Amino acid sequence: MDSVEITTELNKINRVHSSLDETNPITYIIFQETFREKLNASQMDWLDFKIADLNHKLNETVHKQMSNIDMGLALASLSDKTEEFGIMRQM
């Protein structure tokens, strides 16, 4: 496949759902599995690298977000959370 065909097919995948963009590794996995027989070895290597790179970036983002979560607060009951912020419960 040439670069124009690749871009066209990636755009078609993106039109399926807006989340399937250039930052989503699933976009490239779908592309790779759909067009595996039409891709040469260097294109497959590039796709493997792209997927691994995007997965790494996604994992870093999730790790940063998870490290900001207050686990004590997250695991506390709803009543403990509301009382902690001064909201009175109705009895």
C-alpha cells in the first residue's frame, strides 16, 4: 500500500467512531489486521512500533491519573464522603 491508500483507510476507520483517531492504538490494530496481506515488512514493522509507542503513552497517562487518586477517599462509603465535606444527611 502507498501512503495515500494508508491515509485513506485510516480516515475510514476514524469515521467509524471519533475515538479511533491517530492517538488510539486500536485504530492501528484494526488497520493492521484488516490490511495485513497488502502491507510490506517495513510497513508492518512501523505499525508494530506505532502500536507499542501509543500503548506506552496510554499506560503513562493512566498511571499519572491513577497516582492522583486518593485511595482512602475512593474506597470510603458515600456517607463518609458526604459528611467529610459538611453535607448534612437527612434522617
